[in-house]
Amino acid sequence: MGRAGKVPFFLTETGRQVVFYGATTAAIGIFVGHYFPHSVCISYYREFVQSYKNGEEKKLSEKLEQRYKRALNLLDLSEFEKKFAKPFMVYGFDVFNAGSFKTRYGAYVGIPSNFEYDSAAEIDRVDIKIRNQPIDWSSEAGKVLEDALVLSEDEQVFGIARELLMMKTHKTLIQSIIPTVSWMFTYSMASQLNERCNFYARPRSLRLILYTICGLFGFGIYSFSTDMTEIYYETDVDKQMARLGPDVIDAGARFYDKVLKKNVAIRKLTGEDYYTAKGNVNYMIRQKAAPLTLRKEFFETGYKDFVGTEETNNTAGNILAAALYYPTLVHLLHGTVGLDTVTSLALNRPGDLAVCSSVRMKMQWTSVWGFVRRNLLTTLTILGVIVGIALGLGLRAVPAEGDSWSQRDVSYINYVGDLFLRTLKALILPLIVSSLIAAVGSLDLSLSKKIGGRAVLYYLATTVLAVILGIVLVVTIKPGSNRDGDEVEPDPSQQRNITTVDTLLDLVRNMFPPNLVQACTQQYQTVLKPPAADPDESDIYRWTITGAYADGMNILGLVVASIVFGVALGATKRENALVLQFFQQLSHIVMKVTGWVIWLSPVGVTFLIAAKILEIEDLGDVFGKLGLYFAVVAGGILFHGFVVLSLLYFLFTRDNPLRFIANMGQALATAFGTSSSSATLPVTMQCLEEKNGIDPRVSRFVLPIGATINMDGTALYEAVAAIFIAQLRGLSLSFGNVLAISITATAASIGAAGIPQAGLVTLVMVLDTVGLPAEDVSLIIAVDWLLDRFRTLVNVLGDSFGAAIVYHYSKAELQSAKNVEGGLVANTQLAPEPDTELAFHADTILANGDDRIIDKNSRL
């Protein structure tokens, strides 16, 4: 406390200037470090990667110079560009490029030494070493490496031409700017936090956490932007190479195949995991370049794509040239634009332009109509959300000034939406039970453990990230610090007598329901009552503990029971194949019914949202008092869902998260309209399986678990709400209080049921953590109906991302299990195990003295 009056150095004007100039110097240094090796210092960079022998630079042979010239002639380069780039011998086995045609400092193409080899006999086996260790050329990996080092002339020309095309791009400049911008953005964000929140007066541990988050965020922006830029340009270069013709496409496929074989061989020889088992470079959580396996796959199918997409969109002259110079295209074009079209192009040159224009028009209209058909329901549902908001706001103006819609009138508006919501909820029970049992039962026990473990790990990790993000936002922005707690009067009727311990214990109790039939309609709740001897007892922990069953499906208990039943069914799969088939068919039937029901979602969502808007007495007053709080929660939830989770999805799967989110549009719109992740579950499954190609064994196993325990939006909301109320009441929170809130919010979100506004119930236990009364929940209830929709949307998106990530890491195991299962089903159908009860038909008895022989196992 003795230093309370001392101003920290970095808060003074001199300290701020020191930090600013230091950050600026670092930014300039980062740019120079990335850009100068490809511009001003390019000659030194070339000398650094140059291949040497006996202290002297290796010179290009006449053979390689001719192949380099052939690569130049293959591309559409100007005479200046052909003279601008210079080849040299580079160290290692990979083609290299430095510089760019976009600068005046020159460009270099590095050609590896193994391009000198035209046969395995020419390989210099003595001088080639890996990690300064000699290679065992007689081993299997050594023989693979020997074969991979020898490239044909076409393959070498392809590799050189690829690097020349890369130097025609702006990649060098962009990848020099990205780290500089990322650094300055991180510095600016941290500087704003220091200035607005006086971080130097905060505990050091809190500063460390927040600065670490800023740094990780900046590094994430840098990594994502750099990797995406590299992948974009590499993909674009491959497409340009594919346009050069089928010979180049074939050479590209063979070139990448040799590179992959070389990497696999090096991995086996060294025993290190610098390369993956398939030959891609192992970048851990990042993807600094396009995977070589995908680049090879592109060229293996590139010829067909080149004909099917590029040629139908090019000019008539290009199609004609392809048909004339590549006769085999005629056969492929027959399936794309018709044999008559190709014949017209080849024999009737004056009609080329008209025919090609009609082909393009037909392809464009077909593509547009196909897009509309695939996304019609999603578009209608999103339109239903917009129409619902507009309808609600419009209907609010219908009553005379001072009047409002009565509860009965609102119920009429809500009637159609209520029917839709009831129909969806009716599907929850059969869907969860059948899908979980079918999914778990079709997997062996070890695979079920792996998939379940991966799902739970992902859900817990993302929930913790959501809580941290929410705490950072509410502590930084302080939406409740400038408000008076008396602006919103608490409603004592909202209070429920419950403790944090009882809530957590109820969560575990409901996992083990005593009656599964009862669990379909009710769940257990602890009820605390004042003791009869002392009704005025204020200590709630001294109250009498009783229990009661409240209305509402015990989804957690049904999920646990279904998983256990599925595991048992999987362990006895051979004996109970018919039972497994029953649940699989039942799951298919429920999904079929779901497909019919979701066509009601555009209309249902419209009336649900319109009715909810009509229920609010004064929109302006509500958002005037809680507008900043609403912005913090909604902004944090959307940022977590569409940025943090999207980034995690990209890092783990290397797939485009925007395309994934677009395919989930129907489920997200339904989640926003119904405000229930459980009610949205059937739609989520359908979007994942049909549009994103997720294996049903994963989606129907992981999604019910996610709909029960994965509540990222709820966790963030509860952390923000608790600290907001504390700020509103003027309560100063220590770091320990914030940590307790984060832990309790995580646990509370797991216990929140997938039903509308369940987060309000579990928020009570978070408030109890910091000593706030339960009735303070009513301070934020005015906007909870809308925030609940954002929470549900992100909860559903998080469940979907989780299923996709788990599926990505379980593909190989699922394929192996599918092969084994296929053999098992075949064996079960062809040679079923005999029923021991029906096996011994020789045992007979005499019935009532009758001479007829009665088979006692005949079921008669």
C-alpha cells in the first residue's frame, strides 16, 4: 500500500513514448526481416542456401540449363521476365525460389542436386547424408528414397515452372506485411487496455493472463493470415499449371508423388516426425503450406476438372484448340457439353462462338438452379427470422398509443410457432435414444471411448475459452460500472432457494435416474425448506433438504442410459445384431420425419420471433438500461462462435470454416428461432450428415452429448452476467472471485438443460459464488430472451464444430471399424449362430398319451 501514490513508469508520458518507439522499431524490424531477404539482400540469401562442394559453388550443368529454358518457354513470360530470373544449385532436395518479378532486385530459382540424376546409378550415395548420418541404401526406405530422387525431365520442368509462377505473385510482399500488421494490432490492443482499464494498477497475475491472451490473439491472426496466403497462392499456381495441358497435369501428379515418397522415406530413415506418415510436412497445429497429398490429388483428378470446368467457361477458341490438339478430350467433353457440341466446334468453326455461349449459359443456369435447390430451406428459414423481426416491430405499432398487445392476442400470434416447437420437441426423445444406441452400438468399446473422450475434451476446452473471453470483455469494458443498480428493480418472485452444492449434486443425480420412463418427462431437483422449529432461519445451509420431480425431460439421464445400453449392445453385437438393426432403422425413421418437420421452420420461426417481440412492453427502455451489457454478451458470444471456434476448426481440420458454417445455416436459423439446442438437434444432425458429410456414427453419438453438456454461449453469458451484476452493485471482485466465477460458470453451463432460458436457473449458483442474492437475476431478465437466442445459436455451432473435429481425427478408425463391421454383418447373415433353444429337435414328448410326436421347441 506504500506505493499506492506512485505512478508506474509506463503510465507516464516518457514511459508511453518508450513503449511506442520500441513497438515501432520492432514492427520495422519484423518487416525488414521478412522482406529484405527477397529484395535488398537477395544475393546474400542465395549464397546462404547455395549448394557447395569442396568449398566452391556448384554450377548448373548444360542439361539443367536446357531444362530451365524449357520451363521458361512453357510459361507465358515476357522476355524481360525470362532474363530477370536466374537459376542456381540449391542445398537439399527441394526446389527453391527467392525474390519476385514484382521487385527490381532480381529473382532466383534454386534447382536441387538430385535433378542431375537421370537414373539410380548416377546417385552420389557417399556424399548424400541425412542429419550427418550415412543412408542405408539397402533398406526398404533407402530403396524408396533412391527411386524418389530420380525425376524424369517432365517432372523436373514442372517443379521449376511451378517456382517461376510463384515468383509472379505478390506473396513475398504480403507475407512481409502480415506479421508487421499483426504485431501493431496486438500492441494497439494492449495499449488500449492499459489506457482504458489502468492495467498497471491491477494484480500482476491478471495482467499476465490478459497480455497472454492479447499475444495469443495476435499470433493467431498472424498464423491464420500467413498460412491462408501461402495456401491460396500455392493452390492458384497449381491451377495455372493444370491449365497448361494434360502432359503438365500428368507430370505434376508424378512430381508430387515422388516428393511424398521421398518425405516418407526420410521419416523412416531418421525416425523423426518432421514429416507425417503420408509424407506431408508436419506443422503441428498450423498448416504453413498446402498439404502435398492434396496437391497430388488435385493433379490426379485435374485433367477431368480442367475439361469439366475450365473449358466450359473459356472462349470458343480455347475449347476448339483443346478438342483439336488433345483428341482424348472429345470423350470427356461428351459427358460435359455433349458430343454434338464438340463436333460443331471441330468442324464448323464459324459457329464456335454461338455454341460456346449457349454452353456457358446452360452451365450457369444449371449451377444457379442447383444452388437454389440445395439452399432453399436455409434461405427461407433465414428469411423467416428477418420477416419475424419486421413483423413483430410492425405489429407493435398497431395498438393505439399507450396500449399494448394483450397476453391472449400474443398467444394467437405465437400459436403457429408453438405448434412447430412442440413438434420438434416431440422428436427429441426418440432421436436421442435411437441415435445414441445405434451410433455407440455400431462401434467397438475402444473406439467409443476414443470418440467420446475427444468430444468431451473439445467441449470442456471450448467452454473454458468462452468463459475466459467473457471475463476479459466484461472486466475490460465494465458495462455495469456506470450504471445504478436501482435502475432495474429486482423481482423477488424470481428467487429460488438453492445452493451451488445442491445444484452440482442434482446434476450428478440426474445422470442416474431411478426410473427411465419417469426420466422422459421429469427430472429431480433439491428443494430447501425452512425448518419447522425455526421458520425464520436465515442460513439456507441449515434448512431442511427435500426433493421433488419437476416437469422437463431428464436429457442427461437419458443420454447416459443410452450410451450404456449402446456399449452393452456393441459388446454383444454378434448375438444381438437384430436389436442393433432395429435401433438403426428407428433412427433412420426419426430422421425421415425430421426432414418433413423442418420444412415448417420458416413459418414457425417467423411467428416465434414476432410473438416474443410483442411480449416486451418497452423496447427502448430495456435497451437503454441494458444496452451495453447486451452488446458485450452478444458480441462476445458471436466472436467466440464465428472467430474462435472457426479458427479452431481450421487449425484442426484445415477445412474452410465459412463453407462449414454456410452448410449449417438451416440449423443456426432454427436455433435462433426456437432458442433450444435440444429442439434443434434433429436439424443439426441432418445438416451435418447431408451437407457437411459427417459420419452418422459420429454425429449421432457426439451431438446428443454436446446438446447436453456443451454450452459455450451459456458459459460466457453467465460469467459476464455475474460480474456485470457485481459491477452494478458496486462490489469489488478480487482475482480469486473472478477465478471462482470462471470455474462455477463452466460447471453451471454443463448443468444447463438444452431448453429456453435454462441459463437463468444455473446463473443463481454463479451469483452465489460471489455472495450476490439470487433475486438479482431479475436485473438482466429483460434482455435474456434475445441473448438466449444468441447463446443457443453458438451452442449449436460449437456442437457442430466439435462433431466435425472428432470425425476428422476418427476417420481412419471409423473406416477400419466399418470394414470389420461389414465382415461381421456378412457373417451374421450367412452363418448365424444357432439358437440353443431350437437346436435339439430330436427331444420329443408324448402329449396326453397321444401317439403323435410333439416337438417341444416348436413354439406351438
